Amino acid sequence: MPASDVRALALLSDGASRVAGRFALTDWPGIMRTLANHGPAELLSQNRAAEHDDPDGSRWPRRKIHDDATAAYVTGL
């Protein structure tokens, strides 16, 4: 995609992207919609809610029950 076509971008740690990856609760366009409509805090809240809903890692096996999560969303490029 040409840089001139980019209108927004997201930078996510692996912990922040778990809702589309490990947890499969949304897809990548869904992550971008969440960021656009509600901001990074909502995305991180969704991750934390999934972690809390599966505290022993039985639904979504993982090494760490709670992973660090960082999200940045930039618009107006």
C-alpha cells in the first residue's frame, strides 16, 4: 500500500494483539475498528477481560495468564 493511502496505523505489543491472535475474539479489521471508535484503552480492556475470563489458561493455553499490553493508534497521517 502506498504511504499516501495510509489514514491510520496501530502499533501493538503481542499482549495487546491477543484479542485477534490467541483469543480469536475479533480479527485485525476489528482491532482497527475498536481503536478508531473507542481508543487503545478499550482494546486493552477487552484483552484483560479475556484473561480474567480464563484465569487458569484452560480455554486459551498460554505461558503467562496476564501479558504486558501496549497499544498506540495514530490518525490524521
